[in-house]
Amino acid sequence: MTAILVTGGSGYVGGRLVRHLLTQGHEVRLASRRPLSPAWAKNARTIVLDWDDPASLAAASAGCQTVVHLAGLSDGECARDPVQALRVNGEYTIRLLEAAINADCQRFVLFSTAHVYGARLNGVVDETALPLPRHPYGISNRVAEDFVLAAHAQGRIGGLALRLSNAIGAPVHAGIDRWGLLVNDLCQAAAMGGPLVMRTSGLVRRDFIPLADVENALAYLLTLPLVAWADGLMNLGTGQGTSVAAMADLVLARARAKGLNVALQRPAPAPGEIATPLEYRIDKLRSCGFIPQADLAGAIDETLDFCVAQAKVRP
């Protein structure tokens, strides 16, 4: 097992990755801007990271074989301050990347986003599609990608940029600020007695990927020789487009199966509104030998269970 530095490891996706890597016996360093002692990562070594201090980045990277980078601003934060988005999502990634290279780390995995392709995905989307981000979140992540992929192409480090689609599943703690995500929002509403309220007709399609698949994909990719990473750019999804309406219906069905008597409120499609197809291609991921399980019902069930447990402890 190897020493792995994880930034953003207390977040929605990062927390699940940290917990999974620990169960596999890896030595995990959980980096954060503030002191942490999470119960779900009690075997991790926690590090307070100062992004503006090269010595802090060097110390965090020293002795690690792999850096997994998830720290960054959310889409909402990026929209409010595009300059800070470039600083945090772009410049800080470059600083960490250079620290990892100087520390002789072998691998650098950047969790990027499908938003680099544009605001709303449709049609066939593979890694050859021209990225056209229009939002500071996608733009700043694209900047980070370019530096990681350049270092990979130059042989300075094994770099991998994973363009993650729409992850779903239970978080490791209730304090995550991701309850506005579709499935999380609907599951939380169901746990509170409903109703499940949608703001759109839900005809738009997305590629929903269970967090269990994200965990397993990272663990699997870290076992491969660097040559298997090819050019270092991969879509990370299931390859299955699902409409938002169908996902809401699945949440409703799973909630009722658990005895939650809730209803779903969804506006009718606007005149002329049509569904657009989406195929988020993961051929490069599959060519490495990884096949997502795509257990959407299981991911919803674990999220519902988490939300119900949290509802019971609320005053």
C-alpha cells in the first residue's frame, strides 16, 4: 500500500474517497485549510495546508507516491468570485502539482468536472469533444486540467484528469454543503416527510454515477501502470444518460419502498420542450478494464438511509 495525499478530503466526493482508501490499507494524508479530526477518517493523518506557503505544500507532499486533488471552489462560489475561482481552482492546483513533482511523487490525480464541456451536456460527449466552458467553475477547472496534462505529457509526473459527471450517494458527514444537488435534495425532502419538489419538468438528461463507482474507479486506476493512463484524460461516469425526471421517479419509488409516504411535485413540460439525448462516453475508462456497476437504486437507498438517520437526531 502507498502513501496518498488527498486534498478536499472532507468534501462530498473527497470524504468518500478518503474512507475507501483507508479501508484498502493505504496511508492517507487528509489535507485541509483548518484542523480536522473526523471520526470517519480516524486512521488518516490530518494536515493543515497553507496554499500560499510553498513549505507547507512541500511538507504535505514529501514521501507520498500519489496526490489526489479535489480541493477547490464550488460552482456557486466560482460564480460569485470568478477571480478567486482562477486562483483557487487554477493557481493552487499548479502550486500543488509543482510541489508533488519536486517531492518525486509518482502520480497526480485531478478530479475535474464534466462542466468543462459546457453548461448543459447533450449528444455524444467523449474526450475528443471541444471543451466550451462558459461558467467560471468549468473554466477554472479546465485551466487546472491543462497544467496537469502538460506535466503528464512532458513526463514530469504521471498525471490524470478525471472529468466527473453527476455523482450521487450518501456523504460521510452531514456538514457537506451539497444538499442542493438533485438526488440529495429529494432524499432529504423524503426523509422530512415530503413532498419531493422539482423546479423543472426534468426532461434534461444527465450521467449519474454512484459514489461507490467513483471510489472503485480511483482505487482501480491507481493499481495500473502509468502507460494505461494514456494521455491522462478520462471521462468518469457510467456512460448511461438518465433524465432528471426518471431519477426523481426512482427516488420516489425507493422512498416508498422504505415506507416513506411521500409525493412528487413536478411541473409539466413547457410548450415545445423536448428531451435531448446524452451519451457521456467512458470508452477510455472501459479500455483500462474498469466497468461501473451503475447501481443508481443502491446509491439512492444509502442516501435515503443517511437522511432518515439525520432526521431522527435533529431536535
